Amino acid sequence: MIPRLLPVAAIALAALATFGAPPAAAPATAQASADGLSFDAYLELLKARARGEGVREDTIARMTAGLTPNPTVIRLDNNQPGSATTRGYPPISNYIATHVDAARIGGGRSVYNQHRAQLANIEQQYGVPGPIIVAIFGHETSYGRVKGDFDLARSLATLAWEGRRRELFAGEFVALMKIADKGYDRSQLVGSYAGAFGNPQFLPSVYLRLATDGDGDGRADIFANRADTFASIANYFRDAGWRPGQPWGVRASVPAGFDVSAYRTRLVSPVCPRVHERLSRWMTVAEWRAVGVVAQGGLADDVMAAFFQPDGPGTPAWLLTGNYRAILEYNCSSYYALSVGLLADEIVN
């Protein structure tokens, strides 16, 4: 979900795992966290931290009134599929078939056509193409239809108290208090069990850093306002290093007998290494063509690209640009990133 920030959905542990999640910890009981601290006692520590970071007392009171640990949240968090020792990769074609389907394509085209002028203005300002923005919107919440209904305060307090990733979720809890301090009701601050919310499924810390007022009304409403949603997604990608005027990747033709292992990367990514290890080393498009891998779309000869043939020889292959890595920063999963790029392509085809 990068040195400055983990990817949005990777932190939030969206329902689709990235096939490299840490092993599940034993569930905490309803009485004590992993270190023996009661929920009520730990909640007081969270309140003190929020207070120390400037959150108003009335906000803390209304956001924590009646809070109890949510055992469903703990169960979902501990039941994430995948483990650090799993080495197999399910076929990516199966994932593409269910995530770049007729419903998502049709929905994306409808949203894109409805907001084409608005998206063009955002692209001019941020450099991020409208179809990519809409594809993220579609993947994260089915174009705003499925955003989650967990009480974020309860979920984040529960995950912080449980202790497996305490500092992460304690920070997100305090960030949520700061959002509430802007005037949002607790009833509005609902989302996924792991804290992501709104149309783009931002975590609270990401909202505070990157949520953007897209229509000039002085408020970054990613719950219902599409202008704000689109601008916020674009701002996220600009921050992640999106390069204007360059595609995320293109299909590539591969010569018979091509040995991709000869071009394996020797770099180890500090974030989501199992995802990045599946990509080749980075070479220019001209260098790839010299070894028989030919881009089927508009990529200049000097563009750096990585080769990716996830399902093995004889299956579809791509040359991926640095913009693919920007998508990985949103959710560090090759399944997710490739399907976002392919959905974006379908939206404008």
C-alpha cells in the first residue's frame, strides 16, 4: 500500500490480500489485549494522545462514547489470506476476469462520460488521466456503492488495542479524531473494518495529507462529492510520482523461447518485496526491443519499462512504466494494479 507512506489499501488490508501478508496473530480476548491491557485502560491512552495532538475535548468525547472492542474486526484482521511463507501465485487471468468485467467496464464508462469535462480539468491540474481515476473509484467502492459500514472509531481503537500493529492503528485513530474535529459526525465516519473510508477508501492519515477540495466549497468531502473524490485520487497519484503523458503500461509481444529469468531484477524493494520481485529489471523500450520484446502501444524508445508475464510463457505479457509503480502505491498487489490499468484502458475504448 514506499518510504514515505504505505499504500492505502495495503495498510487497510482490503478483502483481497496481496499474497504476502504477515502470519495471523492469535485473536485477543474481549477482556485484554496481547499485552494484558484492558480496552478501557488503553482507550484512555488513545484519548490522551489525541488530546496531546490538539483534538478538542468535545470531539474526543463524542467519538469515544460507549466504545467497546469489536470482535468481528479482530477476527477479520486475523483471517487475512496469505502468509509470509506462501510462494505460489494464483493465476492473474482469473482475477482480471472478475475485476475487469462487463459491470465494472460499463459503470466506469458511465461515470467517465458523465464527468468527462471535470476529469479533463483535473488531469490538466494534476497530470493524472481521468480513466485511471475512475478505475480506482470503481475498484475501491464500485463507483461509490460499497464503502463499508464499520464505525471507524471503534474499529481503529480495537485494532490498536489488540496490539499486533499497535502504532499503525493508534496513529490512524488519532488522525480520525482530527478529521472529526473538522465537523464530521461519528455516524458519517464509517468504512472498512480496517479504517479505510469514503469513495477512494483513504485511511484517516491519508485523508489529512492528500484529500482535496475539488469544487472550491472549502471542504474535501470524499464521502459523497465526486469532484472532491476525483481530485483527491489525482492528488494521491501525483504525490506517488505519476508521470503525465505516459501510460501505465502496454501489451508486449514476446519471442518464442524467451528466457525472462535472464532479466530478473536484483533489487529488493523495501516495501512489498514479493510484488516487486515478480517484475524484471528496468530497461529502455529500445533495449527490450533489441532482445525481441516489442511494445504494442505508444512508448518512446527511451522510456524505462519492466517486463511482466505473470501467468508464465505463452500468456499475455506487458511492458510496465513507472506509472504502474504509482498504482502499486495505492495497493501493493500486482493483481490490483494490473486490473486498474486494464479497466482504465477499457473505460476509454
